[in-house]
Amino acid sequence: MNRLKKLILILLLFSARTLANPVVPTFRTGSSSTNSTSQSVVTESITSYQYRTGYSVGVSGTNIESADVNGYINAIPTAEATQTVNGINFSYTSPTLEGMPRWKIVNESQPFSLVETVMTPGIDTITQINRTINTTTTTTVETTFGQ
């Protein structure tokens, strides 16, 4: 009988089948949505300097002529200067009032006009721009799935 028990036990061990059911999702369709937002702030400060590196003399008029015996009409550059703006050094030469040409009226019984313009070297303009740029970016990802 002992043998019979062993035989039944062996038959039970070898004849037992393992049955497994597959795992099947319980949904048929679905969707997913993901949002991502980023923001950036850029602050800029721009400073621009414009320099005149030489001088300019302009003269216009009527019924005038040079008072120089040789007819000389150019300004004589005699004044030297150095200027520093925000760590930038430069030097230049320009005419003094004594170095400007002299004029005389040609016909004193007639009307006359004289316009002199002197633009000396140096800093001409400083332009400063300050601005802030705000940027927001939103990304949306939509996913749809089914079985």
C-alpha cells in the first residue's frame, strides 16, 4: 500500500497542469494630456557713445570776403584737449576763436550777411536704451491610445 501511495503521489505531481490567464487591460481607449510652461525674462541695458573726432567750420554769407591779405579762409587748429567718458580717453585738436578766419564787407553801402558754424570735436551724443523682454512658452502634448 505504501507503493500505491507513492504512485498516486507521483501521478499527482506530474499530471498537475498549471493554467494561467493572460493579463488584459480593462480599458478600450483613453487619452492623456501634458502641459509644460516656461517663462524667461531678459533685461538689457545698451549705451552708445558717438564722438566727433575732428572739427568742422562752415561759413556762408553775401557781400563778404576774407580779411587775410592772402585770402586765407581756413581755421587754424591750435587748441588741444583730452576727454574721458566712461573710461574711454581720446584727445583732439580744434581751432580757438583767435584761429578762426576774419571777414570783411566788400561793399559797405550794400547789405551783407555772415553765418559761421564751428563744430568742435568731442562727445556728440549718448544714447541709452533700457528694456525688459518677457517671454512665456506653453507646450501641450495630447496622447490618444486604444486597444
